[in-house]
Amino acid sequence: MKKITNGKIFALCLGDMSRGLIGGIITSYLLTFFIPTNSNTTLPRFFLNAALTMAVIRGIGTVIDAITDPWVASLSDNCKSPLGRRVVFMRWAAIPYGLFCLLVFFPPVGGTSAGNAVWVGVMLILYYLFSTLYNIPYSALQAEIVAEPEKRVFLYTINSLFYVISSALVFCTSMIKSILMSNGIPELWALRIPFIAFCVLGAASALIPAFAIKERDYVAPKPYHQSIWGALRATVSYPNFTVITVGYLVMWIAFTFFNTAEVYYITNLLALGDIWVTIVSVISIAVGVATYPLVNILARKVGKKPMLLGACITYVLLYFAIYHYSAVISLIGGPAFAILIGLVIAFPIAITNIIPASIFADLAQYDAIMTGQNRAGMFFAARNFANKLCQAVVVISCSLLLGTGADGSGAATSTGIRQTALVAMLFVALSVVIYCFYNDKEITRVLREGK
């Protein structure tokens, strides 16, 4: 089998640019598109009760999607295509992945209608389905192609670099919207135009690794026959895997709260314009990317577990400050607080974008060494299940929390927005406790010894 070159690693990692572009639209702008951040918006009211409707629609869609994860993983792990077990799924899913994300934002009726709710619900379910069909095999392919733990950290560093760059582009939506509106474009289309661009670019990014990587050159075909439930039971049987999965679930509930509510924090609590959403994102991403070499160095010197714990503790402090935003603003002012958010969150973002994915890949390799079976797809299905379950929890709870104290027009107010920070702080504090039980030394020993 060939050793993958750094050039091929860069091509492989472009799939994470699609995740940042396409998934970022859903994570960061789905609620703000259908639940306005203030009463001055000209966006149509597509639903009668936007907060409750979005909670139900996206909650059901995400749960259905999460259930498909082990099914897709089983299909991929057992696939006998001459192209390989992974790339064949990626090739077929890439374009629908971007298309159905875009169609979510094109409900058929320009005003309030039950038909809009049905449309958004169906499009979200299809988006989640093709997201799963692409990302489960893609994640498994990465873990299989790069087997060395040290090089794996480099792989997920490049992954994270592409992901944060694409996320930064998505957060430029607010700035692009303002520019387009100043040139006479209606607010609805000022949002849709960047969404179209990002979905097209995201689908193209997803296609590149699907065709650039010849899977059979790097991964030896191994016979694998195991039922979906048998594989899932075997996967979750490791205590370390259970700890990491539960901790990851709880941690990402907190992080998804931030991604979902960041626009509200900046524009409502801090009373700053849309441009500040972009400024905060650029600061956090630029500083975070600058710390990537430090993440690689610390991962080798202190281990992955201490880094995760430090990142989560930092998030606890940040959410505490957002919850008490009025006191912080009285001390340093809104613009300074916004800049501080971008600076403080940068290093934890770098850590949590690189380290958890590397840990799951380590666990998949650990399983292959201990059992002789290669079911990497199921490991990443379990991770994605946790990720999507957390999205369901966040969408339902965040939508309902934002609806708390909403004004007469249905726009969110500081009452509900502050509650999202409080709930997120409690979740990330819980993740700190859970991660304390992860035994990273045992996993590292087995991977180094190969037995």
C-alpha cells in the first residue's frame, strides 16, 4: 500500500471545506433566517410561530438523520465496490448534499403558510441524509488512509484549517448581506445569494477528494461481514469510546449553542451591527489558525486529554461572561467585548477542531488492532450520531429559549438569548467532568506498540 503524500492530504481535506460551507449555513443561519434577530428585519414570516415550528421541524429532522448514521456506516463498511468502500458514496452524495441545503431556504410561499413548514422539514431531512451519505464514509476514509498517530494530528490540522476558513466565509454572510442591501438588493435575496455561492463551492469541494483519492492505493481491501447492530454493539463496548462519545456529545451541545446564537450575542446583547459578526469570526479564525503549530506541539508533549480539558474550561468562562454581558460592557464596552470574545475563543476552537477527530481516529485504529476488524465507518457513525443528537437538542432548546420573552413581532430579546449562554455553560462544564475519565495513555500505548 502507498503512503499518502502531503499533497494528497490537502486534496483529501477539502471535504471538510464542504462541511464548513454547507453545514455552516444550517448551523449558523437557519434560525436567524426563520427567527429574526430584531424587529427591523424585512424577511418574510414563513411560519405562524417560528420558534416552536423550527424547534419541531429541525428536532425531528435531526433525530431521523441521526438514526441513519449506523445504517450508512454499515453500508460503507460492507461495501464491495471496486472503487473502494468509501469514495463511491462520496461521489454520489456530494451534489445533493449542497443542493438540499440550499433548497431549505426557498420555501414555496412568500408569506406565512403550513406548506412552508412541510417544505423546510422535507428539505432538512434530505439534506441530513446526503450529509450522512457523504461524511460518514469520508471520515472513515481519512482514518484508514493515515495510520500514524503523529501524522494523523497533521491531517486533522489541515482538516481544521479548511474547515475554519470555510466557516469564516460563511460568517461573512452578514457583511455580504449588508453590502448587497446597500446596493438595492432585498434582504431575502441578500441572504440567498451568498447561500447559493457557498453551496456551489461546498459541493465542488466535496467532489475533489472523491475523485482525487484512489482509495485502493492506500487501503487494503479486507473482508468484513457484520450486522449493523452487532457492529454498533461492538463499537460502543470500549469504556474509553463511551467516555469520549458522551463527552463529545455534551461538549458539542455547548459549542453548537455558540455557533447558533453568536449572531444574536453580537447584534442583540452587544448591540453591534452585522459587520461585527464577521469581525469576531475573522479574529477568532486568524488567531486560532496561528495557534495550530502550538496544538501539534502540545498534543505530542502533554497529550490530547489535558488540551481538551483546558479548552472546555475556557468555554465555561466565556459563556459566564456572555451571560453577564451587561457587567462586562459597563467595564470595557461592547466593541472591546466582541474583540475579546474573538481572541479568547480562538485557541479552544483550534483544539476542539483538531483533537476530538484525531481521538476518534485513534479509537478506530485501536479497535482494528485489538479485533482484526476494520469498522471505521461505524466509529464515525457513532461520533456523528452524537454530533447530530446534540444538534437536535440545541435546535429544540435554542429555538424555545430564543422564543422566551420574544417581542410582539416574534424577534428574539436579551431574555432568551442570555438563557442560551447559561445552558451552554452548564453543558460544557459537564463535559469537563466526563473527559476526566478518558484513559488516553492506554490508547496511545496500544497504537505505538501495535498490539
